[in-house]
Amino acid sequence: MRTTQRRSLLKSALAAGVGLCGPRLGGAPLPDNKALPSVPFGKTRLSRLIAGANPINGYGHSTRRMDDLMLNYFTTERTTDFLLHCEQEGITTWQTSWSPKVDQALRAARDRGSNIQLILLAAENDRSPWQKMLDLKPIAICHHGGVTDTLVRAGRAQKIHDYVKRIKDTGLSAGVSTHNPDNVALVEDSGWENDFYMTCFFYVTRPAEEIRVKLGDEFIGEPFLSEDPKRMTARVRQVKKPCLAFKILGAGRLCGTQQTVERAFAFAYANIKPTDAVIVGLFPIFNDEIKEDCELARKYARL
């Protein structure tokens, strides 16, 4: 980014109170070397690295066997341990959709002293149990990105807006998730009441016909195009509302080496606003990805 742009973003971040924070696990503060950079979010603050839940919920965006491996690994007990470990490394917030396993694991973590904050992803037509979601005391609910993209494409964006208003009626922060940068512009131009966005670095819901026009061919599986992160982050920098960027590692496609992972983190934090955060799905089956990614956040999320 040009120096003038960086200075401008720095001023806005300082004005918004960007700083460091660490959770208090079981009432004990974290040591300073574990605190992650944080940003304001509604009535609270978020660590600039948020734990995602696609691996926990078996969404590998790869193969069915990978999905099964993730689900088999993340038992309720391991999910509880995962949340506690995230907090011990400085992560203050978990973003997930609701499921019985999520419900049980979070309650068990809280019984063991966890104060991790919850952001839920849901939509009217996915039959998410509204009261059970509220019973978990989330700090925010965000409209599901895949559903957002489908409804906008069908000319039914008002259903998304209605869901945002339903969330706002509870007093919680309301978000809109999307994989398409144009949908962020649509919501902004429409003046909706949402408090934040979840913005995917890859437009994986791009219609097949659009891909055929661009490439003259079809993808097998989901389309992960290398220039998509630049397109989404350009949109992110245009909006004032907080954006929680996700799939910064391309659902594992940028995890070939530690160097590619580090480059992805560096790109993400350099190209979103200083008042934004990233959501990363963590699958610590072979190594301690929680610790490794927190170290990268401490390195690149600082101003």
C-alpha cells in the first residue's frame, strides 16, 4: 500500500482504539507475550485472529474424505480442548454455525473457565434453532454467505435484510457474510442496519456460466482464483464497517509450506483495514496450528 494510504488507515485505527487484548481464562490474565492485537466490535473487542469452525463442522472444501477426517478428529471433547487452547494462545472469539456438538463443546469449555466470545453464522432457510442459538449468548449473528449469494442472485435480497433486522431486534450485532465483493457494495448502497461483514477472500460461489465466460472452461469443484483476494480486499477497504475476512488460506490451498502460510497472513493484514480481523479454520491434527497462527497474527496484525 502507498505510504499515504497506510498513514490514513493508521489514523483511523488509532481513533477506533486498536490495541492488544487477551482473554481471561478461568479468571487469570494471559501473559503479555500471548496477547493478540485487537479491535473494537460493538460493545466488546475481538482479537484480530478469530478461530473459524469449518474443520470442526466437517467443511474441508476439498474432498468428502477430508470432511470425514475433520469430523472424526473433532469430537466434542477435542472441540472443547481446542477452544481452551485457542484462549490460552490469545484468541478471544470463535465463529461457527450452530450444531449439537458446537453447543455441547462450548458449554463444556465455559464450565472449565472459558470466556471465549461467540459469533454465529445462520440463515432463515437453514433451520438454525433460533432459541438454542440465543441461549449460547453470542455477541453477534451473521447471515450465511452462501445463502446470501444465492438470494442476491435470485433477486431476493430483502430476505437477507429481514434476517438482519431480526438479529438487530435481539440487541446483538448483525452481520452479512458473502463471497462476492459486489454484494458488499449492494448492502452498502442499500443502507442496511448491519454492523459488520464477513468477507471471503475467494468467490467460491461464482456461477458456472461466469467461469465459462472468463475461462472458456469449467472448474471441477469450487473455483479458487488467485486474484480474488485482491478484488475482495479492495472492496473491504472501501467500507467503514468492520470486516471479518475468511478463507485467507484458500481452504488449505495456500498451506503447502510455512512460507506460503506466512505470505497469506502478511497479505491479509496488509490489505484489510486496521480495524478488521481475520477468521481462520484451524485443524491441529499434525502440528499446533493454533500456536503457529497466533504467532503470525502477533507478527503481522500489529500496526
